[in-house]
Amino acid sequence: MRTNSKKAILVFIITIFKKKGMIYILNKIANTIRGLSIDAINEANSGHPGLPLGCADLGAILYSEILIQNPKNPRWINRDQFVLSAGHGSMFQYACMHLAGYNISLTDIKNFRQLNSICAGHPEYELDYGIETTTGPLGQGLGHAVGLALAKKIIATKFNTNKYDLFNGTVYALAGDGCLMEGVGSETASFAGHLQLDNIVVIYDSNDICLDGPTDECFTENVALRFESYGWKVITIDGHNHDEIRTAFATAKKAKQPVLIEAKTTIGFGSPNRAGTADAHGKALGLDEGKLTKDALGIALEPLFDVPEDVKTFFTNLQQQQEDVENTWQQEFEAWKKDHPNLFKLFELMQEQPITPTLIDAIKTTDIKPGVASRASSKALIQVVNDQFSAFIGGSADLSCSDSTFIGAEDIISKSNFNARNIKYGVREFAMGAIAAGLSLSGFIRPLCGTFFTFSDYMKNAIRLTAYMKLPVIYQFTHDSIYLGEDGPTHQSIEHLAALRAMPNIQVIRPADTTEVRGAWIKALETNDKPTALVLTRQGLPELEHSSIEGVQKGAYIIHQEKSDTIDFAIFSTGSEVNLAIDVAKKLEADGLSIRVISVPSFECFDEQDESYKERILGGQIQQRVVIEAQTSFGWHKYVGMNGICITIEDYGLSAPAKDVANHFGFNVDQIYTKLITATKAINAV
């Protein structure tokens, strides 16, 4: 009994020493995060020290105890994922990742915010370095995180079995007050609560300070109650108390719903003159305040960018443990492959996302009723894609019955069914765009999302980040012009084509008939390094005699050939207006004129063609260039020149039947014919 007592006392003493040692090293890790952040931001004389200083304790525990990851293989499929939604605090992430062993060196950190540095001003998607997504515009990181979490649920549902629980990772996101002020933060949180995503944990850096000053000057709601109403579990802690942080993460792991950890922190923690103030938010501490802060925290003043040896040793040992975890998982994965070859085949297909000749042939040959709206043509093809493309998932912002994105014979994703292939996002366009980006970031899903074209404005910033990250999301935008009719100018797209065409690294395709819709879908599916916007009609479109799938691939092609070498008018057009342009051409030809009509479904695809092809389409003895498009003329002058005739719309639409609206704006054969004949006479007079 005495021996047992001695053993118990010895175990107790060892436990105490281990706990004290862990407390010591965690404090040291937190302060190392702070020291690296102070030095990097001071070196750049640019950045946001407030979050790294305030959240360092959270980061120390997150990266030392919580995240299941292997920094030596940042693409490991079953890793936990971290998203810094409050992207301005990027040095927090870089410092944590450097310590954890990711491929972010001290040299990279010393070059924070400098040209070609991995450590950019805001995190930029670089999966080989472990950065899961690009963030910066506040709130969007939450959308990406929700998309990643949803993807994990879909993958787990498809591939886990009674014997193998291989896919069970968690997504952690760090958000600030600004993220939760943004509408997209609310939209995505509401959606995650609706689906009861129990694999996402959002850490809310609740420091009561924003860039302009105290949050109570603009933000006084009860965030905890809001998230509870969404269906989230909310845990409130002291964000500097390691025991509370650890307990919160443990509780979150057991929750059956999404979790918000409201961590009360002090922005700029440790800074004698700036802590708890807006001055800590967005500018370097400077050398003097940096020294005072380091001194207050017990951080060595020299050398700069110091990582203590015991911190290095701790993470070196941790890295070996993390590699062992992945190796064990890989062994189980190999056993799963052997036991479930059909599941593994599906797994590979979802990862590789091959566009097979069979799928292409089906898109080309599927029977579609003639004369339907391009949205209806696309709907038919969506069913084909769904049948043969395993990574495909559709979704719409409460308009699937109208934007024609609903995949027939497939269920709707719900909290009890993640094996479905339709997502109803509700009236949350911005969230839809951000979540779709997250789904794509998973590497297993090719998402389609749809809404009316005019509402693309609500999701513009999400589209922009998707384009920046080169993610192959497909957007289906319908009701694309004034031909929407009675719903009026609020719903009629005027400037939207120009806005999307102005965005780098996105291909915008506005097809003229079913044949061009087929070409548009093939082009979208074959493009894996940028998003695609399919811009489609509500009204029916006739089948055009010379429309071409291959022409769509090239972005522009001659759909109506001139009758002589001298071309009186070269008419450029897109979408529903191509048929109108051909009808105008035929009436002009009755007067003996020579007319070329060029269908231009995609500026971006055409601009990628070689010069010889461009010359074939644009060249020749052209007397006058004309564009006919029921949108603003912005952007067309690069093809038609400054003297080109623009039959476009330079004002907002009207509420009236579609035909009446078209006539009002001069979109009929007779009015365009008269305008062009008048132009011809003027040219001849000169």
C-alpha cells in the first residue's frame, strides 16, 4: 500500500511537472508568434499587428495540440484545415505555420509584404505551402470554410464505411468582428446552421475593436445569441487562458452542430501604449513600441526574428508525431482501397475529374427540343453532365426552378443527407459564391451555382476571389437582358456582361442557340484553371443554320458569310441578338450590300486565339463595324473601333412585355436596318 502511494505521488508529481512544462512551452510559442509578427510588420513598415498579438495564445494551442495535419504533406486529404477569414492578420498565420513546419521560412517572413514573397499582405491560396484559401475581403473566409466543411461531409458520406472512418477532418476558421459584421458572414453562418455542419469551428476574435475605433460605435448586437439562433453551439472563453481555450476545443470536437468559440481577447496584447485600442489594428508598432512590447512580454530583444531552441525542438518532435499519424492513416487507406475497389474508383474519378469522350459525345448529341431558351438547353445538358461526371454538384439561390439548375432525379443536400447533388442555398447569393469556392477548393467537387444574371452583382466579390484562385466553378446566369420584360429594370441586366468581361481569369460565354450552349458546356468542363459564367436567356431562341460548337471553343466565328470581298458591314453579336443580326444582314443583302455576321460568345476565349485566326475573323475589306448586343457597349470598341456603330443599351431597362421593351430600345430588324442604311449614306457622302 505504501508502494502504491509512492507511485501515485510520483505520477502526480510527474503530471504536475509535465503540465508546468507545457504551460511554459505554450507561453513561449505564443510569444514567439508575437515576436515574429512584431518584427515582420516592423520590417515591412506595413501590416496589422493587433490580431497576431491578440490571438497568439489561440494559435499556440491550435497548432500544437488541436490541428490534425502533416506540414510535410500539406495536401494530405484528411487534414484539418485552417482558414484565416480575418486575412489582415496574416502574420499570425505565417508565424504559426513557420513554427509548425510548413514550407514558410524565416526568409519568407522577413520578406513579409514584399514583392514575390509567400508571406503576402493577406493570405493567398498556395496549397503547397499549406495556405488553404485566399482571404482578405472580410467574411468571405467564413464562406470558404463552410464550403470546405460541406465538402468534407459529402466526401465522408460517400466513402466512409462501418469499418473505415477515414474522412473525418474538421475545418477551423478565425474570424474577427468585421467578418461577422459583413452580410456574407451572416449568410454563410445561417446556411451552416441550417445544415448542422458539425465539422466546422469558428474562432471569433472578440476584441471590441475595429479599424475605426471601438466596435460599440457601430456594432452592439449579441453575437452569441445570433449564432445560437442560427443553430450553432456557442462557447465563450478568455482568449488568453490556455485551459479555457483547450477545453473549448475539446467541447467543440464533441458537438453535433457548428461551433462558435467567442474568444475575448485584447487586440495588440502586450503593447503598453496600444493594447486594446484601434491604434494596434492596422499599422506597425515601430521600433520603440516593439521593444516595449517585447520587454513587457518577456521576449528577447535580440536577435530579431528569433525562434528559441526549445520551441524549435517542440515542433520538430510534433512533426514526427504528425507524420506518424498520416502514415497510420495511409495504411488504413490502403486497406480500404483493397476492400472497396468500386469506392476507390469513384474516389479517383472525383479527384481527377476527367472529361471523357463519352461525356463530350453525349453533350453534343443529347436530344433537345428546338427553339427553347438557352436556359432550357443548359438544363438538359446539366442532366447529362450529372449522369457522367461524378464530381458535379448543382445549386441555386432560391431560383432553381427558374434558372434551370436543378438536377432532376437527384435529392437535395440536407442535414440528414449529404449524398445528394442539389444544394438549395436560399436567397444568399454572396454566400453561394463563397461556399462554391470552398467546395471547389476541396479538390473533389465541381460546383455549379445559378441565379438571375442581374443578381451576379450580389456575388461579384466571391466570383473575383474564385477567379483569382483559378477555381473551375461554373456559374449559370439566366434572364440575361431586357428580354426579361415585365420584371423591369431591377431585374434586367444591362452592365453585367461588361463587368464580368472586365474581370481577369474568368471566361464569360453567352451562347446564341442550343448548339452554342453545347459548345459552352464543353468549354466550361474542359477548363480547369478558371471559372466559367454561362449567360443564358429566358426567352426561346431559334436554331441558327451555321452555329458551331467549335466556334464557341474559339470564342468568335463567322456565322454568316459575306457575299463579296468588300464587306459593307461586319456585325458582331452575342446570345439572343445573333439571330437578330442575321435577319438584319439578310435585309441589307436584299439591297445588294455585303454583310459578315460574327457570333462572339466569349471575349476571353477569342482573345486567347492566335493572330492568324483573329485576322481571319476580324480582317478583310470591312467598311464599317457594328455591334448588336442588348447590353452596354463598354468593352466592344476593341473589336469595332472607336468609330464602330454600337446598337446597345446605355440606360436601364423598362417594365413592359419583352417585345415592347426591345422595340423601345431599337432592337428590331427595321430600326437597325434604317440606322445602318443611314450610316452607309453618311459614309458615302464623305
